[in-house]
Amino acid sequence: MANTGGFGPGSITIYPAGSDGNVAPVATIAGSLTNLPGRGFPFHVAVDSSFNIYAAVGVNPSFVYEYAAGSNGNVAPIATISGEPLNSECSSAGSPYACCTNAGTGTCNDVDRTSISDPVSIAVDSTGRIYVGNSNVDLPPITIFAPGSNGDVSPIATIGREFNQDCEAAGVPHSCCTGAGSGTCSNTDNTSLQPPAQLAIDSFFDIFTTMNAGSIGEFPAANGTGNVAPANVLSGPNINNFNPVGPLAADDLGNVYMIGTAGNGGAIVKYADTSSGDPLPDAEINGRHTLLNQPFGIALGPLFATPTATATATATDTATATATDTATATATDTATATATATATDTATATATNTATATATATATATDTATATDTATATATDTATATITATATTTATSTATVTPTATPTTSVLAPATLSFPNTPVGDPVTKNLTLKNTGHAPLFIDNATIQQAGGGGTSQVGLASAPPPIGGRGRDFNLTGVTSCPSGGLAPGMSCTIEIAFTPQALGLRTATLSIFDNVASSPQHVALSGTGTVDMTVTPTSSMFNSTKIGSTRAKTITVSNKQTRSVSLTLPPSFNGANGTDFTATGGTCTETLAAKTACTLVVTYAPSALGTESASMRVTDSPDTLGPYTVTFTTAQNIPATVTPAATLAFGTLTARTPTKTRDITVTNLSTSSLSVSEGSTTGPNAGDFAVTGGTCGGTVPANSTCTIAITFTPTLHATAESASIAVSVGNDPTSPHNIALTGTGP
């Protein structure tokens, strides 16, 4: 507790866990060494996971003091974050302080790098990062310091707009400057933060803080720092009905709790992690039975409680004492008889009543004391007889209490829970079974899951709203579904807790489940494991097209398989990119925009070459939901065929006649590309090569783009009525099918 001290020095008091009533603190941090006197007073305190204590102190200058765990009395802080020292000595003796412009006399004030001014709130997250809320409107409202920060250190991050940015023409002026020139500027405030009277940090490092007009803002860690807008804002009439006064707390699930002064003595209200706008609270503590009296602070303990048994001890004691005293005196003349009977009976029963035990003590004491005294005296004249009868009876009964042992509570929980191989992003659930093996009710209060590799903690009370399956990037989550009764599980009975496995990556995934209950060995630990597998396959992942003639097409079939237990949406047609992406298209197949669970479909990819040489491209297949996609298929080609040569195989001259002793025919070369191609023909070869000759044509060594040319071949037979043959080779540039070997045939007359 931070004490402002009224008109005296400030201090910090620490009370033990479970304190109730008019109790003394276990420790008080106060005194001159603490730096609390004379520095203003501690506005707010925070405690880290190692129980070190942090205090935000002072107005101007301002400080954050850190005291070691267990500090008590007049102790110095172990660390101080502040822009001091002020009035630093600049004497030439020794090294002058950094703020001195030169060695000499006098003092100087150091430049304050901390950006702390008039702190009104402080919080520490699980890693030790320190969050300070400033009320000085000329500085960022929230400054964040690295764990272990000490001295005049700069924050590692701030939340708030940027002030006094240089607008000088030299260099690039800040974006808030309307133009290059002199002076400074401050950019528009996106945070909407007023002095944050309270800060709270959840286990995801999301920041909750009070804002203007009684509203609450959430700044998720995922959105970064700087001049960022809050992701969620709680504000409106429903919020204002509780008259919020500032103090906040956040649990490990991101639920936020705030204090209000409305109602009978005040109220505590809870809002879920996803709350935004002006909702009604999820829960509210309010009313005269709560004993709230205008609260101005709140803190959260563990999410579980242990039931306490009530024991009754009864002692019954019965003691009966009977005393009968009879005195008879017979005297003659002056005979006097005196009879005295005294009976004392005492019955004492003592029973010791011990909590968590039921004891019954029964003591029965029956004491009977009978005294009969008879005195007979016979005397003459002066005879005196004195008769005394005394009966004393004492009965003492002590009841001994024999306690009955508290029934044992024990639980049977598996050491491991393994999930089947599961596609990444695909949720699968499994029940963890717990059995009460003791003799008393088993109370299962809440559970946490600690992800392996620093993946954060998932915590949920079994009666709380669960986080979304697969939420926050976790592999394992509590779904909130359980059969474990809140009123306790009877001995010998079993119940289940549902766990969801949604792998976020390929390979083995592990975590530890901790179950908090009323067993002495609590919490119970269960090792969780499962393997993430592919959720979608696109095969083959690469494909090559053979040489294809420009102007013609080839096709390949690609198979898309959904491995998930839910349908996915496909983005159709798939996109192509790369050097020759426009020459590839998806022209068919069985795929539609929805691919059902555990099914496959096909995409037909058509290649229509347009360039010389080889081509390449890649196809992207996108589906949703899918954390592993999109999927890429690469396509390559062999060298394209840029031309045709006809006839392709044989140039036949037929049988000549005496009237036609020679004959000429053409070989035609067609350029299919957009570039000119070289053309050449070799000499004729073969048995009758001399009778076939190149005698002309239009090719002339090249064939222009998208055009044709000819090579003239003349057959002049030298044999009579005899079949003759030869061959010729035609070569075309950039043609992988060159040379084109053409057979020449003919028969003389």
C-alpha cells in the first residue's frame, strides 16, 4: 500500500496474505534512506513476479524506485529511474558531469532521458518490463522501460503522440510539419489518452488504462507502441452508471475489472477481454452485504479457492450426586443433638473442538453419596450429647474429545494426454478424465495451459467464458466445456475437462496443463502433445512442359487436397506470376470456390508459348482458413518450337515422263514467333544426291517474324524408269527440333 503521508513523509506498507480486520503490517518501507521523504509521495505501487516493489514518486522531478523483495524499514532502493541528478557539480576537480558544457565551477541539470513526469500509475508485467503513467500533458502518457532499468535511461517504448518534432529544412522534416522551416510541431494524438490514473497489464502484455471521460482503453501488444489508437474502448452511459474512479486490474485471460463509486458503497465490475463500446458488465459485485465502502483500489489473487470444512464438537456431561444425612439424638433432661450434613458434587467436562474434525464427547458421571449418622445419648441432669454427621461427595467428570480424521481428498489424473496427428489450423478436441479417488468431495477450480517455447499461458476458470479455439496463436486451449461440478465431485466419481488442440505449425507441439484443486498435491500437471501436419497439399509442386510449338498449347493437371475436417474456400482462378506468367492459365478442372473437408479437386493449367527459348512461371493457390498457405507450383518449359517446316518428312516428285524430264517443288518454312529466324539448308545427300538440287526459293538466309519463305528443290533424273532418292537438312534458328531432315524421292521416265 502506498501512503501519501498527509503532511508527513510518504511510506509503503505491506500486509500478509489473508489479512482481515485491525491487523498490523508485516513490513513498512519508510525513512530517509528510502528517498520517499522529500520526494513527494508514492502515488502508486506495483510488485513484480519476484516480489520486488516499485513506487512511482514525485511531481517534478519524478522517480520510479525499486525496493528488493522483503524490504522493511529505512532501506535504500536497489534501482532508481529518474532524470536526476539535478544541480550536478561541474568542478574541474575530477571528471565533471556529462551535462556540464565545460569544466569549471557551478552546477548543471542533466537532460532527462526518462520522459517521466508527474507519474500517477505504475505496473510491471511478467517479464519485468516497467510501465509508468504520466500526468504531464507535454510527455507521452505511458512510458515503458526494460527490465532492470536504473538511472537516467530512455524508455524502450512509449504510447502517445510525438511532441516537439524538428521542422528544420535540413534533413527530412517530421510528418507533422506543414512544411520545411524553423520551429517544431506535435502530431495528431491517436491514443485519446488523458493522464492514465491506472494501468493494468495482462499475460498477453496488452495494456489497459483509464482514458478521458471515465472510459477504459485497451492497447494490445500486437498493435505495437507509439501514437497508436486503442483497439477496444469501453465508454458510454452503461459505463458511466458505475461512476468509474480509475483503479483497474486485468487477469490472465484479458478480462478487465474496474472500481466504481455508484450504488450502495461502490461496485466492482468485470468486462470480458473482447468487450468494446458500452456493454453491460459480465459480472458485478455490489450491495450492502459486500461491505464495499467507496473503494479506490483493486488487485486480483489466484483464480481458485480451497473449500474449508466445518467441524462440530459436542460434549455432554451429566453428574448426579445424592447425599442423605440423618442425625437422631435422644436425650434425657438436657440432651442436645446437632446434625450437620454437607454434600459437595462437582462435574467438569472439557471438550476440545478442532476445525476440520468432527468430535463427539459424551461423559456421564453418576455419583451417589449416602451418609447416615445416628447418635443416641442418655444422660442424667447434666448429660450433653453432640452428634455431628458430615457427608462429602465429590464427583468429577472429564469428557475426552476424540477427533475423527478428516476424510482424505485425492485425484487420479493421467500424466500425459496425446492428440492425433492434426492438420495445422484444424481444431480437434479431447477430454481429460479426472477421478476422485479420495473420501471427500473434490473441488476443481480452474486450469492453466503453459505453451512450450514461451507461447504464453492460457488460463480459464471452469465456469468462465473460454478463449476462442486456436486463439492468440496457441496450440492447446481450454474450451470451457467440463462435466466437473462446481459443487464438488463426489468420491469415486469421474468428470472431464475438454482440451482443444489446434496446431499452429508443423511438427511436434507440446504444452503443460495444470489443474488447481483441493488436493494437497495441487496443482496436478498433465503433459500435452500433438503433431501438426499439412492441412492442404497441391501436387505436383513443380512441373515441366515439353517443347511446344508457338501457337499451340499443352496442358497439365494439378491436384488440390484438403486435409482438414472443415471445408475451405479457394480463390479462383489461381494467380500466375514470373517471367512468362501470362503464357500460363487455369483453364479447367473440378475445383470450385468451396472444397469440402477431406476431399480433393483438380486444376488444369494450359501453357501457350509465345517466346523463343524456354519459359517459366509460378502459380499461387490460396485457401482459407489456412495458416500454411498460399501454395506455390512452379512451371518450366523446354525450348519452344518457333517454326514449322513442310513437308515435315518427304518431298515426293512422283514419276516423270518424257515430256516432263525435270520437276521443281518447294519446301516451306513458317516463322511462328515475333522475331526473325535464320534459315539454312545443307547439300543433298544419299544414293542419287546428284539428281536433286537446290535451285532457288525466297528464304534467302532468314525468315521474317510471323511469315513464310520457300526453298526450291529440282529433280533431274539420270536413270530410266528407276526410283531415285536423296535427302536434305533444313535448319531454323532457335528451333530445338532442327535440323529438319526431309527425304527426296522420284522416278525417271
